[in-house]
Amino acid sequence: MPTHFPPQEPARFPPLSLAVRTGNLLFVSGMGPFDESWTIPKGDFPAQMRAVLAWLDKVLAEAGTDRRRIVKTNVLLTREQDIAEMNRLYAEWLGGPPWPARTTAVVKALPLADFLLEIECVAEVD
């Protein structure tokens, strides 16, 4: 039976779980670039990227794992110009190889107009 994280999401979330564990895998939904006050740093890609990575860290920790256990990520960007900065911040956050498998795509739009990126991942859990 899958385990959902958090068990009861606040009403502000759309109909999804932030993460679902099945067996020894955790599937983390795409994280948007909200800072701790639930605002979006509009137009500031590095700030948005850091916000997304902070959310990933929180969700992974809540589920009993961490970024070093990530096996796959999907990165969605709305601007091709942000790829180099995304790679730099992503590598810094992970701390070096071995790298997870990854797909990166530039898309026309994300759920909110001010989103410059969204990242989802799959991680191992004990």
C-alpha cells in the first residue's frame, strides 16, 4: 500500500500528494518555486531554483531519505537561457557524482505563470 507525504496536505495544494512511497521508492511530485512565505521570486531564476531545491529537501526528509538517494529527476524549465544556471545550482546542491539519471525539458508553460521551473524526482528509501 502506498504511503503519501504529508499524510494530510493543507487545502492550498491541488489534488496531489507531495510524495508517494511504494516499496523502497519515493516518487516526489513536481516542486514549484515558492519560498517559505509562499511567494514566488518573480523572474529570479537562481532564487526560484533554490526554493525548489529547498522543497525537495523538506519532502525527502519528511519521507526519511535525502538528496543523495535520488535516482531520477525531471527538470522542467520555461526558458532555455536558464539551463546553464540550473546545471550549476543542481550540481552544487547534489554535491558531486554519482549523478542521478535526469531528463531536462524546456516547456511552454507551467501551472503558474511566474514559475520558471519545476523539478520532480524519484529517490530510494529504507
